[in-house]
Amino acid sequence: MPEKTQGMWMKLLTDYRVIILVIAILLSIIFLAPSYTGGQFNTNLKFGLDFEGGSYLKLKLINNSTPNAPISDALLDDTKSIMEMRINEYGLKNTPVNTVRDSQNNAYVLINFAGVPYEDAMNIVGKQGVFEIRIQTRGNESVKVLDGSDVQAVSGATLQSDVSGSAWGVPFTLTKAGAEKFQQACIQYGATTDPESHYVQMVMDGNVFYSRPLSAELANSLKTKAVDTMVAMTGSGTDGEALARDVSVHMKHSLPVSVEVVSSGQVPAEQGATFKTMVIIGMILAQCAIGVVMYIRYREPRIILPMFLTSLFEVIILLGVATFIGWEIDLPSVAGIIAVIGTGVDQLIIITDEVMAMGKTPTTKKVLQKLSSAFRIIVSSAATVVVAMIPLYFLGFGSLKGFAITTILGVFIGILITRPAYGRIIGDILSK
């Protein structure tokens, strides 16, 4: 390698803009963690309903106290938060929950469950969840003792240890009034003297999901005093863990409103996988088409290669950021990525043409002047795109939000990382 060329590459590799680009690429690859196992290419990317299959729900919220009254913003936010907690309890973090209103001020919740069958989705959020604690009186008969308002705090599913080993359980705390009511009912219906004949039942929407006798220790304590802290034991193994999770979710997350399914549906997993393959092929073809356009315009490998690689690196960094923040890649997000590729190449062409307009062997000062001029144009264009995307993000619709977030992220990655590095690289290449 000629000494002059070697010196140019050393300057480039020690330039802070190029170093930032290299670090961003390496971090993105680490976050993506690409691997090839079992004949399949895998990454840490999370895909949405369009690609993983699953189900979607549109739920109308109904005010319990006054059926025809509109849902207040505070009640809407509370309902959304409870639904998100329910979803998280089932290990479905980052599932988008969006709220919207129609022209008549009716409130709706839109949820896309990637990889979740319709029946499971309905069990998670499709019911209001009226929670009760009942005591078995005689045979299959039982009486209501407590409801959700008597429960002060509920912990998650945890392993409880004693002399007989470990088992899953859910610690919970009753209010003072709730503890007193529970003690009186246990004494009245014989649960303290004959626990095996008077099970404590937990009921959600009329369905018993938990039924166990009082422990001997708790039964003895309740004979003389009210107990406000208890543990609902659910057993060992995966079945005990699953039941403990259900107990925790049902006790904590009763909705303050009723829900009505307005529309719903599901995407088969096979269809999602086929769609994913088609989109990947489409993105590859888009990159190839960009390479062809670059070749037709410049016909110089020293220009085409940095431009093509910069566009590719931009997509890698964008996907790395999406993985880091846990964003699900759905069809609108892919549309946003393609839009970022298009606008990115546009801006790379602006930088390249500005530098090439100076002719051969321009001075460093002239190169910096032209790059500064190009970046003023690029920053103005990027600001316009971001301003246009902000309303789409705040409208609340999941598909529009995915497109807006991906586009905004892509714009910032370009302005802060890839464009400065490309400007430095192409400036040095064309000035030699």
C-alpha cells in the first residue's frame, strides 16, 4: 500500500466520527447477537404480530358506575396501566397497548399479541375481572367473604420454603377491615375448626381458579386474632408456578371498567413466517436497487462502496437500537426502515455531489466548506421529517407509531453517526 494511501486510512481510522460509527456498529451486532443454528438464522430482534403470527383485539371500555357516561382520561390511563401489568405478568413485555377515542368520545384499547392465540389473549385482557374470596359452607355451596377492595397488597409468585420443602405461593395483605371480616367468616363457617371441609376459594368473574384449605397454623391463629398477611400456596413444579402467576394476576389486576370486544382476529404463525421471509427478500432487493442506482450515477467503486456500506451500516445500527430498547419490528416499522434507507441515500448523494463539485484535488478548507453546506441541507431535511413524524407518534395508533418511531430513530442515527462519518470518509477519498 502506498505510504500516502496508508496515511489517509490511518487518519480516517483515528477520526472521532469514524470511531463513533465503528463503535455503534459493534454495539449493534452485540445487541442483535446473530447466530445460525439448526439451519435457521436467529437474532435478538423482536417481531410483531405481522411476522410472528398471533392475535389482535379492539376493546371498547364501558363505565360501570354510569353505563352511558364517557370514560375519563384518568380512568382510561388506569385501565391501560392495569392491562399492561396483566400482560407483563404473563411474560409478554413490550406488547403495545394503545388507547384511542372515536368522534363520539368512546374510549377503545388496541392490543396486538405477537405469538399469542386468540383464546389466551382474551383470558389476559378480554375480561374485566371481578375478584372475590369465598368460603365453602356445605357441599359445593360457598359464600362471598371479601372482594378486590379488601386486598391491600399482592406480591408476585415466589418460592416458599418450610420443613417439607419448597412450593410456590403468593403473599398478600388484607386491609384491617378485610382481615377482620375474613376472621369472622372463617370462625362462623367452621374453616378454623375443620379446614378440610371448608376450603377458601378465589373466584374471578364467577369462575373458581384457586381452592385450598387453611393451613393448620393459620387456622389456629384465626381462632384468636385477625391475620392480615397470608400466603396462597399453589404447589410445586411448573403447575404450581403457573397457578401462582394466575393468582397474582387476578388478585392485583381487576379492571375499573367493563370491556366489550368490538373487533378481533388472528394471524397464523405460518403466514407470519412467510411474510417475514418476503419482507427480508424485499429489503435485500431494495439495497441491491440502491447499489445499481449508485453505479449508474457515479460508476466509481471508490464512491459506490463507501456509500453502499454506509447505507447498510445505518440499517444495522437501527436494528441494534430497536433490539436494545425492546421495540417490536412490525410491517409499519419495516416501511419506516425502507423510508430511512431512501432518505439516507438521498442525503449521501447530496454530500457526495457537494464534494465532487469542487473538481479534482480540492483543498481541505474547500472540502470542509462544501461538507458544511451539505449538512445544512441535510439537517433541515431531517428536521422536516421529524416534525412530520411527531403527530403520527402521538395519535396513538400502533401502526402509525411504529412507522414514526422507526423513521425518527433512523433520522437521528443518520444525522449523529453515519452522515458525519461518511462526510469525513468521502471527503478524504475524493481529495486524493
